[in-house]
Amino acid sequence: MPYEQPTRSQHAVHIQASMHMASKHPFLSLIVSLQGLTEEQVKDKGMSFEVYTSTFTPLKATLAAGGLPDNIIQKGFAKMLVELGTGRLLGIHMVGEDAPEIVQGYALALKLGVTKQQLDSVVGVHPTAAEELVGMKGPARVVKAEENKDKKQQQSQAEPPMGSAQKAR
């Protein structure tokens, strides 16, 4: 049987089907560093907490750019999880250049149970992205333990128990 060139519509359908089955894991050159608990881990522990975030352009990138337009790769992101009531640091997460070295420096603070207030009383290392973690103002959001329980109950009620679909057959 000779090979027949697919029509444009056949080719488009093949590409759509292939894209549907393709893995959707982007390969990015992001540098990510996490220390302490993630939001999901804090929720699983049933704790109330505040989430502080900061999106920033490191000063050294600003100086190096010399007035060029912002470049998304030069941006950084920092997130801090703080226990509601006690102010104790639960997790520090950062995306951007030098993130592993910066976040590693906060590992001891997390291990010793430092509070956000204590961290805010320290002068940040200037000019570095590390200073973004010192003095973050106002939480971006507050997650209460009751909300976590309610969401888990709703999810467990919405999902049938394992094996129930097989019994119905």
C-alpha cells in the first residue's frame, strides 16, 4: 500500500490528539528553594497560618540592566508561612537566582522557632535578594484551621470510598 500524504485536516487532528496525550511538564530554568513546611503540610497539620509573599526584581539585576525593560527571568518570588497567633515561622520558599543560598541561611531560624517579629527586627543583607524576606508587610492571605477541616470534609464526601464503584457493577 503506497504512502498517502495526510490532508491538512487529518494532520491537524493528529497533532491535537498528540498534544492531548503529551506530557505537560514544562522544563524551566527556575531556581526554587524550600525550607520548612509547605502550605499543604501546614493544612494537613490542622494549623491556622498567614502567608506573606513578595514578587521583586533583585537590585543587582536592576543595576545590571541599566534601564533596560524588565525581564521575567530577573524577577524573584519569596513566600513565608507564619503560624497564626504565635508568629512562629513555619516555612520559607523562594524562586530566583541565589535562592538556595539565601533560604539555607534561614534554616537555623526555622529550626530554632524564630518568630516573624524577631526576623523583622534584623537588618537584611543589602543589596541582595535576601533582604526581601526581612520585613515583609501584611499577609497576602490568612488560612484558618477550620477552613482546612471544612475543605477536607467536603472532599471526602465528594469522593466515593475505594471499591464502591466496583460494588455497583
